[in-house]
Amino acid sequence: MLNALILSDENMSRRPILLRPARATPPGIVISALAEAMTVTVTVSPTKGYTTTSFYITVSWSPSAAATYAVNVDFGDGQTTGGQVPTSPFTCSHTYANAGTYTIKANVRNLVTGAVGAGSVVVQVTTPLSVSFTADKTSGAVPLTVTFTVTIAGGYPPYSYSIDPGDGSTPYTGTRSSAGSFTQAHTYSKSGTYTAKCTVDDALGTTVAQTVSVGAGIVILFPRLREMFPGLFERIDKWRQRLPGPFVGQEAGQEV
């Protein structure tokens, strides 16, 4: 609708001037403003895990008026997923095949207005915690000194450990700042078959335990028999490991 304004002066007759309403802002300019204002947030749980862990990703955005949103998620290892949802959020999960640090990226597009947004989050992945527990001797005469070797791989440092010799003595405990191997010596003073146990926890609370059997003591009627027949007594020591307790006939203080 047009309105007219009548103007006049002393040199000319009265004449109308047409007033036109201001033109509305083109829709495209509004869409551009919405695209710049769209905020996308990506979260993952957990942020640290193993190659056996399922990571749960949540992509949320604002504004999130009812519409159709196309979401694409790049897990950072060459794998992607996506879909269309009517509103925020979009959720998915992923398991990584290899250890490493990955950046998860998400892109969101409003298919109605054209607004777009992007976000990302970093996840850390390592191999599962593993522990090797061995003894340099699994049988022999008492007092029997055994050196245990513990090898830690995978998981997240620092590590806490406990080595229980299994003979009622106080377990050896400590922490390790990195993966690798270390040793712990222990002397068995009484004859018997013992189950030594090593337990390791990593920084995420994952626990791995390993055991080794140690047979201490065997009756020697003649002190030089072991030296004379080492192969025979090696077989006897292995047989002793399967027994539940001290060898019958062991006398206190007798060298075995």
C-alpha cells in the first residue's frame, strides 16, 4: 500500500510525493545469521579406554528447534557414522581396533534453515592391561630363595602391585610409574607347596592377577644324593609341586 504526501512552495503548485514502505530483509540473510550462531558440542564416555572398550558419543547442538538435522560423526580412525534426527542430541558408540589418540569430529546441518555447526572431542585408547608373573625357581631345598619377575604391559600408569608369596608372610606392595619388568625376591623357610599371587591395578582401576606354584623342600636321606643324581631329584621336585603340603617325614631343622 502506498501513501501520498502533499508538498507545496511559493514557486510551484501543490504536488504529491509517493512514500514506499521499506523492503523486508531477504530470508537468506537471516539463514546466514542462524548458521553462524549454531553451537555443536561433542562428548564421549569414557575419555580413556582400551581397544576392547565401547566409547559412547553424544552430539548435541543449539538452537535445536523441531526440524530435520543431518549429523555426521568421524571417529578419527577412518570410520564414520551418521543419520537424520528431528532434534538434539544424536548418540552412537564406537570401538577402536588400535591404540592411539583420536579426535572425534561431528558436523550438524539443519535441513530446513541450512544452519550448520561442528564440534570435536579427543579420546585416548591403549591396549588392555596384561601381566606376566614368573619365578626363577619353582622347587628346591629350604630355605628356598625365589626371585619373582613381574612384567606389565598395556593399561594406564601409574600401576599399583601386590605380590603375595602364599606362605603367610606380608605381601610385597608398591607402585610403578611405567610399564615394564621388575623383580622381587622371597625366601621360603618352611617346606610346602605354595601359590604365589601377583595383582596389578592400573590408573583406570582395571585389575589383573596371575599366580605361580612354588614347591619348597624334599627329604634327602644322604646329603650328596642331589648332587649325584640331579635329574632324578628334578623329577621328584616336579612331583612335589602337586602335593598339597609338606613332605611326610620332614624333621624340624633338617636340610632338604
